[in-house]
Amino acid sequence: EDQVTQSPEALRLQEGESSSLNCSYTVSGLRGLFWYRQDPGKGPEFLFTLYSAGEEKEKERLKATLTKKESFLHITAPKPEDSATYLCAVQDIVNTGNQFYFGTGTSLTVIP
Amino acid sequence: GAGVSQTPSNKVTEKGKYVELRCDPISGHTALYWYRQSLGQGPEFLIYFQGTGAADDSGLPNDRFFAVRPEGSVSTLKIQRTERGDSAVYLCASSLSTTGEQYFGPGTRLTVT
């Protein structure tokens, strides 16, 4: 069964304090791994797609990496506006067609 | 351009009533997904459309839930005989294809009293 586990559940950082969020996944065949940001009361906002182990993508202070079992979202020198819940999702090319499985997210708070 | 829109933004209904939730996807996006999100959880897949047809409805919890997309654009999620356990945020997402990134609407918060 496809599974997505995110850790930690919650993370508090001082402004400028870099850290990483983890997304561990179990799929039969990975079609893609997706990172989203969700602000309170809003729908998720697309950040990155990763397709194969070793792939990396960057956007401003965020960098996503992928291995065969997990993905990391690295946040460098975060600012208060980076506070949000970060969700990852996977698509399994073998088992579940075009469904996306989401983790429960990491709630990030960046303190000024 | 315009993003995904969902109406209403909030819906309060009594147990046993029927509700319809509407999703207007990004123009040209052929794939449309419905999700349900409870507090502190990630979005849970309900159904997706490729064009007009429901390609996979395996996430619908029971036969009280039904969704349509008659012209391949706007979609409506219909819930009959609502129960308190149906209370959640219902999210809609669209994408150019079923393998690409999804763009989400703001959601409809459904409260069943």
C-alpha cells in the first residue's frame, strides 16, 4: 500500500535558522513526488515536482531533493513569510493510476 | 490568468440535507481532482476526471457522494443525506494532464450540524 510520512509534524525556527523537512514514501513505482505549501484557509500551492532519485530543484530559499525512499525540503535562512504547512504527495505509476497520495504535512513557524 | 475557483467558500447545512459544491478549473486543464481535507490532515483523494468522464472514483467514501463534469470544464460534487462526519474542507485541483502538477482552488468548508 502506498504511504507517505512527513516529519517533523511541527517545526519552529528562528529567522535565518536553516533546517530540513522530510518526506518518506513507499510506492511500487514512483511517477512523481510533489511538494506543496499551504497557508491557513487556502488551498495548497505547488512548489516542486521531482521524478527520479538524485534530482534537485530550487526556488528562492527552498531546495527539494529526492532519493529512492525519501525527499527533503531544505529551507535556507528562512523568513517569517515562509511560515506555512508544507505537504508532499506521491503518484504511483504501478498501483494506483493517477491518484496522488498526500502526507499529513509539516507545520513550519519562523519566528522573527 | 484566473486560477481554480470554488463556490461556495463556506457551506453550513443540517444533517440529512443535500449539498452541491462547485469547481471551476483553469481553462484548458483537462484533468480535475476532488479532495477532502480534515483538520491537521493532508488532502484525501476522492475522484478525478479526465475530460468529461470520471476516470477513477475509488476515493468516494460511499454512494452518498457523486460528482459530475458534463462538459469537461466545471465540476460539481454532490453529497446526499449529509452526515456530521462529512464536515471538512473540500478541495478541487486541476492540471494539464494527470501526471503534472496540480493547481488547487481555495476550497469549500462544509459544516454539517
